Amino acid sequence: MSGGKAYRHGYYATLPHTRPQRESAGIDFEGILIVIVASMLIVLVTALATDPSLLPTAEQWLRAVLSDLVRR
């Protein structure tokens, strides 16, 4: 058996030494929030570009949201 002979002569595979891994910082909620807001903006712009009759409603909604943000 060549396998046994190889083992006796020291020719066997070993796992490489592993370096300690850094712990992850966790979930990046700020990045997730940015992706969600960007996606919503893309959907809004696409909807307005395909159906211009939505513009007055979107403008009214945007003004309400901005006024709520300014008050806080």
C-alpha cells in the first residue's frame, strides 16, 4: 500500500495554519437604510417618468414629508 508507506515517510497532507479572523462589526444598518431610500427614489422617479399625471400627487406628498422633517 502506497498510502501507508507515504504516511510512514511523512508525505501526508496537512491543513494550512489558520490566522485568527477578526470579528465582524455586525450588520451595517446605515448602509441598509441608504439602499432602501435609494431604491424608493428610483421607483418614484421611474413612476413619475412613465405617468406624468402622478406629479401633482407626488409633489403634495413630498412637500408634506419635507415639512414634517423640518419641524423635527
